[in-house]
Amino acid sequence: MRFVIGLPFLWLGIFFLLPCLLVLAISLGTYAPDSVPPVELGLSIKSFALLFSDGLYLAAWLSSLRIAATSTLVALLLGYPMAYAIARTAPNRRPLLLMLVVLPFWTSFLIRIYAWMGLLADNGLIDQFLRWSGLVSNPGTILGTEWAVHLGIVYAYLPFMVLPLYATLEKLDDSLLEAAADLGAKPLAAFFTVTLPLSLPGIVAGCLLVFIPAVGEFVIPDLLGGTETLMIGKVLWDEFFTNGDWPLASAVAVCLLVLLVGPIAIFQRNQARSLEKRT
Amino acid sequence: MNSGPIVRIEGLTRRFGPIVAVDRVDLEIARGELFALLGGSGCGKTTLLRMLAGFETPDEGRLFIDGQDMTDVPPYRRPVNMMFQSYALFPHMDVAANVGYGLRRDGVKAAEIAERVAEILTLVHLQDHAKRKPSQLSGGQRQRVALARALVKRPKLLLLDEPLAALDRKLREGTRFEMVRLQEQLGLTFVMVTHDQEEAMSMATRLAVMNAGRIAQIGTPHEVYEHPVSRFVADFIGIANIIARDGGGWMALRPEKIALSAERPGLPRTIAGRIVDVAYEGDRSLYHVETDAHGTMTVSTTNTSRSAGAAFARGQPVWLGWADESGQRLEA
């Protein structure tokens, strides 16, 4: 019994907690370009000091938060009607629609982002279509802009928004909406006074599931954003692989973790509360 | 004010695919009535009620409320409120907000809302629970919140979908009287759907017995019980011995209209039988009596004396007797 309970904790300890501690230790070391690995362990806060003094890192932080926040909002505005529509269709057709939402996961994430590169590039499919149709005579380049990053994040994380929203909307008792109508609420008023407040746990869950990974996202800004977009995940990658400054990259990672602990805690409490309500 | 019936229904029909849930129903309900739609599950009573509320659109026929054609009017524009079987209280609002919801939708001023909500909560004895959430209330309290929420807008017609079904037996009886009191005090028209004939009989001023989407009989509880028009109604309301008449056709004979005795009684109709089953119910005893003439018949006796339990034992030979006018001749 104790072994069965202990095993997952042992697993988490070795493969999650230990690496975290390693990252923390490296972040407190100093950069030593000539040694392998390029770090000299110690108790220096030089890397952290650099993070807070160099404007580049702060700018990357802020732009990450901004891009993640707007993408989350767009995903919410797109995902809510989707989830609502799925929850309103006949029960026997819902599994098919839900499968369509999850279907993109069957292909590798990386391949799908590369596909977007092809679509968005100059002379890519979208560009060609716009020119051919004559809708826009000279469409600007989308690839390599923040537009493309937003598009990529919304595309990649939309299912994480739709699924928790669907879960709360599907549980919504129809008779509550009938009661609202019976008491004089027009459909729109019934939506804002009954449906929306009762789906709040789903909204919170969906937003955090999109926002948290989007803040640290690095593949999408790297492939779709080009050099123009500054995001903290990309900065981390560059520090680590391009500059080889392990302590600085680790310091970025530690700060990223600390910053996201807040939203993750909100998410956990939200989940726990809706679980309690159900019982 | 219009003095005609508050509800007039003409040939109302609602189909769900191949099923005709409500089949060409005509019905008039007068002002101030407590009208019950009574029937088993799937008889169409709930669909009829939902058409009155506006949740179902009739396929055929017209529906008038207070003289105005409401057939195609959406629920939020009808002068009608409904108390749902599940109560459908808004879980994210407290009692006062639930009750005041309809008034807020109508744009009533906040001060007046507060006043009217307080007034109606006092009427249902919940004045001290205004700040509670529905999840913090007992079943009986929730039922009264639902009732208050439906009453606060002073609807021309209050619809009640199985209003007592979710309450336990003891609470149900007290609530029955309470609802009749409210209905008389407020002078409103109530239309109630129920599958419980005892509930319909004890509360309603008139009732409609429904079967397979049609109304089998409309009348006062007394008329429907003592003068059922069909075998279905006789059998559905209370217990009836349905026996063949001499000249053909059928007759319904209630268990309490039959005299049960050991000696042959001096009544126009007498038959001999043997008791096969006894059910002692406290206030009365029910006997199943095997007879040659009419098969197994149900007879009841009132237990007015405290001395003995059931007066007759299983297996005992007995006589049954009744007068000619004790039974109701059935048309169908």
C-alpha cells in the first residue's frame, strides 16, 4: 500500500522536483564559458540582478503577458460560442463535434505550426488567395509579426478553452433558462443573468489553461513571430542555446515559474471549489 | 376587466414526431379557479401546461389567456408564471434575488422590488431567509421560494408543475392546505399538473382527467369521483369495481358504497362471496372478495371502533350488498 502511494511521489521527486532544484541551483551560479557545463555553482544573484536591470527582459515579460492575455481573450470569444453550440446540439451528435475539437491533437504540434508557416508566408496559400481573389492587391506579410503569434496561440490552445467551457455549459439545467424566460427575461437577458454567471468556473478554467502555457510559449513566437516578437520563452531559449548562458536562462525559468504560481493556484482553487459543489 | 374565462383553449394539438402528446383539446378555465390537470405519465398534461407557459408551440389550435390570443407569444411576454417541478431556483442568487428576478426584468424600481419581495416572503413564511442561497434551504423552503418567485409578479395565471411531488408525505399535506389558502387569499387562478389523484381531488375546484393526449372528463372532484363517464376515469380516480350491468354495459361501484356483512343484508342487490385478502389501513380496511357473479371485488369498511382490527378474516364467507343507485352507469 505504502509502496503504491510512494511510487508516484518518488517519480515526481526524481523527475520533477529534482530538476527544479537543479535549475534553481544553476540560476544561483555564475556563467563560466570555458567549463562544461558552462556554469560555476555558488550563491550569486548576479543573473537575477541582470534580469531586473536590463530593460530587454522586462520588455519580454510584459509583451509575453500582453500577447498571452489578448490571445486568451480571443480564444474565449471564439471558444464560448463553440462550446455553447456543442452543448446545445442533440446529445447523440455531441461526441462527433467534441472529437473535431480534439482532432488537431492527432497531428504533432510542431508540424501544425510549420503548416501555419506555409500558409502565412509570402507566396503562401493565404497570400496567393488574397492576390488571386483581388480582395487585397498587396497583402502585407503576416508571418513574422505579432499577428501571426496571436493566431498561432489561439489556434493551438483553443481546445483547452472549449473543453472546460463545454463541461460547465453542458451541465447547465435547461429549466433555469425556462424559468428566466417565464419570469420575463428575453433570450439575451437570460444569457447574461443565468448562463454566463453559472459558466464562470468554466471561463476561469479555460482562460487559465490557455494563459498559463501561452505566457511561456516559445515554439510559436520562434517559428511564427520571427525576430520582431519578444516573448520570455523565446528569450529563455536564446539565452540557453544561442548564448549558452545557463545561469541567466535558469534565472528566467525560475522567475517564469514564480510568476505563474499565482494563476496556477487560482486554477487549482477554482477546480477544487467546483468539485466540492458537485458533491 | 374581461369577464370571460381566463383561459380558453380551442383544438390545441402538439405532436412530437409520430406521437400526439396533446390531441385536439378544448378547455375553458374560469377566473379564480384552482384547476388540476390529472393523468398518468405521458398523458399530455405537462405538454398542455408547457403550452400555456409558452415553452411548447402548438401544432394546431388556438390558446387565449384573458381574451388575448397567446398562441404565438413567447414565454417572456405572457402574463403567466410557472412553478417548476424541480423548482429551477437560480443557484447563484440568494432567496431575495431569486424572488425579485422577474420584477428586475420588468424594470421595477429597486425600492418597490425590495418591498414586494419582503411582502411575498412574509406570505410564505420565509422573511428570515432572504439572504440564504437555495443550497442552504430545505426542500420545503425551496418549494416556497419557487412559489413566491412565481407569485410576486401577480400573474393572471399561475402554472404549477407537480408542485408537491418533491416533498415528503408529511410536508405535502400541510403544504396542500397552505397553497389553497394562498390561492384563495390572492384570488389568482392556479393551473396545476399532477399525477397524484388525491392531491388533485383535495385541492382543485375543478379537474380534467387526461388520457392519451385527450381530456377524458372535466368536472368537480365530486362529479369525477361519483359520476365517472368512462371505465378509464372510474378506474383512474380511486378504486372502482367495474361490473357488467344486467341490460349490457358497465357500472362502477366504489368500495365504500358496498355493505359487507356475515348475514345476507336487506338490500336490492346482494351477492355471496369469500374473503381472499385483507388490507388493514388504520382508518379503514380493504377486503378483496371472491364472488361467483363478478369475480374479485374490492370492499372497504370504516374502522369506527377501536376494539378489533379487521372485522372479517381471510377465507370467511360473506355477503355483499348495495342499492341500485350506488353504482354509476358508464358510457364507455
